[in-house]
Amino acid sequence: MELKFIIISIISTGIIGVLLGVIIGVVAKAFAVEIDERIEKVEELLPGANCGGCGFAGCSAFAKAVVAEEAAPGQCPVCSGDDVANIASYLGIEAGQGEKMVALVRCSGDISNTVRSLYNGIRDCRSAVVVAGGAKGCDYGCLGFGSCANACPFGAIEMRDGLAVVHPELCVGCENCVATCPKNLIVMVPAAAEVHVYCNSPEKGAAKRQVCKTACIACRKCVKASGEEEHMLVDGFLVKTNYENPPSADLVEASACPTTALRVAGKHAANEYQGVSK
């Protein structure tokens, strides 16, 4: 009798198991989410940096957007031209590759050229702004604690003598540094632009020179040297590069900027502007 019950239990369990398996299979098939194999392929073709510079939450989300034609392959700041072309060719769409942009730290005030103030706190830019404004006399300059360099996943920012320096050839334009800087010092500029004004202070020239030897004093020598080309724009007591009509590197030498605030990007990165007039 006991054997009969055991056999019945085994058979019943088996039948229930089969029924549950069938039910699970039907439900799984009914609610299955089809995965577009093109998304996986595009993600494989992407560099996998997951930097967010494309405006999406990582490469997977960007791949989905590209396949759905909600984004163009060229929006990925890390992709090389060949990568973009391969993705576009695979999907049969336009590459949509725009102008390459790189980060620019609008400051040249390293420790040797700026007035120092007392700071004894956490060596982090955001913390320094909250606590005491940092260790430099200029309220508009680089704090020099390297938060932007730490945020850069590509090692494109070097901390040199208390100043963040971008190496354009390494920058992919992910904008992580832009979001990190509490002074809003970092902006994206065309990679093709050679000349920049490495200053962000709107103060009058005399006030700037009291705290920084390399500040832009708005003497307008660069504006005059560019003639009627309008390569440089005057914004109050600060001159800025006109990125819609950027000047060539020759303007730096022609204008003889007295504070060296006007610099060629490559030479700035190579630390070729050490001598400053007093």
C-alpha cells in the first residue's frame, strides 16, 4: 500500500513538473523581449569607454539610440573616424560626424604666477570652494587640486604647479571635466582652434595683475593685431577667442601679449610659457 502511494506521488510530481514547465515556456515566449542583434554589434564596434560624452548613459544606451536612429554614430567623442565609418556602414546610415571638440581650462595662473592665500583643508576643488575658496588670490582661476584630472578617464589633464593643463591630443571631448569644475572654468572648444585666452577673470586689469601675473588685462593688442578679421572678441575687461573665426598661431607672436594670457594650445600644453613680464 505504501509503495502504491509512493508511485502515485512520483507520477503526480512528474506531471505537475511537466505542466509547470509548459506553463513557464508559454509565458516566457509570450512575454519575451526580442533583442536586436544590431545593438550588440554596434556596442562591439564602440570603444566601450562608457564616458557619457555622447549624452547617453554608457555605450549600451548609445548603441540602442544609434540603431533606433535617435543618435548618429559620430556623436561618440571617443570613436575614431574609422570606428564611426564602420558603424555607419554596418547600419547603412549617415555617420553624422561633427566637429571635434576638446576641453579648455581658461586659466594660466599656476602657483609661480599667482598670489597665494592661506588654505588648510581638503585638497579637492569642490570642497575648497565651499570652505574657503581655495589657496589662490584670484576668485576666478583654477584651484589646482585636480578634481578635473581625477574625473578624466583618458588622462588628458595634467596637474602642473597647481594648474590644470589639458593635452588636446589626448582629450576626446567627453565633458566629464566640465561637469566637475566648480568654477565653471572649463569649456569645450573646437579642436582645430590653435589660439586661446587662458584667463577667465572679468575684473579690471589692475585688479587682476595684483593677484596673477598671467591674467588677461584687456590691453587689446591681440584685437588690434588681428585687424578687421575679428578673430578676437572683447567682453568687458576680458578678451576671448572668436571660435567662429579663430586666429592662426601667428597672432600670438604678432600681438606680443604682455602677460602671455594669449597662448598657442600646443605650446601651453608643452609648458613653453614660463617667462612672464612683471
